[in-house]
Amino acid sequence: MMLYRFLVVIACLLGATFAHADYLPKAEQIADNVYAIIGPLGQRSQQNDGLNANFGFVVTPEGVVLIDAGASQLGAQKLELAIRAVTEQPIRWVINTGSQDHRWLGNAYFASKGAEIIALERTAAMQQKSAAQQIENLHRFLGERLVGTAPLVSPKPLKVGADGTASLSVGGEKLVLRHTDAHYPGDAMVHLPKQQIVFTGDLVYVDRLLGVLPASSVKKGQQAFGVLKALNPTRLIPGHGQVCDMAKAQRETGDYYDFLANVIGQAAKEMEPMDEVLSKHADLPAFRHLENYKDLHRANMNRAFTEFEGQ
């Protein structure tokens, strides 16, 4: 009853702010104390406040560990509301899995509530480097709804050890961070060994085709996906798409990395003509059902070819 009353008060306070927004995130329980928040597959918009990605949280006796902070102050408030529907525990830690806007630009809001901001060193460095450009770009999508959003990078980013990981023990829970550097430099995944769950960040996309950006690395994505498989998780919270198992992640992401690296990349190494290679593989039935396939597939091949060209 106490939680219900709290939520009613919060909903009333935020009602005017979110009155025209048609997306409010909801938490989905994955394990006893682990939750996923699955965002829409489309573009950033005023309706979703830049929450077009997946997030999640772990509830511990000492507080909540939030995985990724949203793209804006309003987006962070929406994530907070989704958490409050599950627990009254304070949000004490925020882990950033990457340096794209929706992974970290909500940091300042949670820090103002007392949360510790956590990221790996390379992630924090990329956030610092790209902050101004990201804020400028977000104005195109969010407009006045970006007001109040301020970039805040982890003041004490974590170093990775000789094994390429950084481990945390917070609230009695162990979390292991390791870089993937696939979709964007500094990207990471978060492994919960006890629950056999991985928050993959933007390494894994399901239900929509992964995007290869100018800053992406297909080679590193393929390598990181191999590391993910070796962890043998039972459940994955991908960067985009529904919670899944390794079999689905393999079909919709792992196999696509293999195609881009082993087919397109190999053709580039052998100096085959790019236009002929891209035209030959323009239609891939195994991935045609994924959202954004028509918009992204050829550009993905183009960037993969360029990455492997001359190697």
C-alpha cells in the first residue's frame, strides 16, 4: 500500500511533464532481483525521450544498481519511475555500458540523487570526447525536452586488469565489466556470474539489425561475441530487442558478425571489387526479417569492407 501511494504521488508530479509522451518504460523481471527495461526499436524522439535502447537494474539489500542512465534528464526520470514500480530502494550505483547518448547522459540526474557513476576508463574517455556533439545532435530529436540535461562522466573510472575485466562487489552482488568496443569505442558488457545473466550493451542486437557505424569495429564485435559465448549465460539483455538466450543472439547478431567478417571482410582482404561484393550479398534471407534491414544492411557491408580492406 505504501509503494502504491508513493507511485500515485510520483505519477501526479510527473503527469504534466510526460503528458504528451506515449512511451513510459516498464520493468520486466528476469531473475529474483534482476530486471530489464526494454526500449522501443525506433529512432530517438520526443515521445521516448531518447530511451530507444535497453536498460536494466539489480535490486540489492543496500540499494539499486542501474545499468545505463538514459539520454536525458527526462529519460532518467522515466527510468526512475519504472524502478519505483518495483522497489523503494535508493538508486545507489549507475553503470554505463557505453558512450552513446542513451547510455550515459542521464548520469547527472542520478548523481544529484546520490548515485555513484561507474564506467570503464575507455568508456569515460569517449563520453568526455563526444559529449558536446551528442548534446547538439540530440537537440534535433528531443528539442526543448533536452533542457536540464548535462553531461557527467564518472569521476573515478575503473581500470581493467590483465584479464581485460573489472569486477565490482556492490550490495552483495558481483558484477564483471569487460570491453567489447564493437558498436562504439569503449562499449562494455556487464556479467552477473551468480545469475548467469549478461547485459550486453550494444554488442548484441535482436529483433532489429545491428548497426555498423563509422566508429564501429566488426572485427572487435566478432571477437567480443566469442567471449560472450564462452561466458555461457542463460539470459541476455541485449542493447536493443527483447530479452533472449544465446541461441537467438547467435542467429541475429553472432551470425551477422561472422558474415560481415568472414565473407565481406575476406573479400576485402582479397581485393575483390566492392560494388560487386555488396551487390552479390544484397539479399540475406536469414536477416531479412529484422527491423531496419533494408535501411542498414548495405551500409553495414560497406563499412565492414572498408575496415578489412588492406589488412
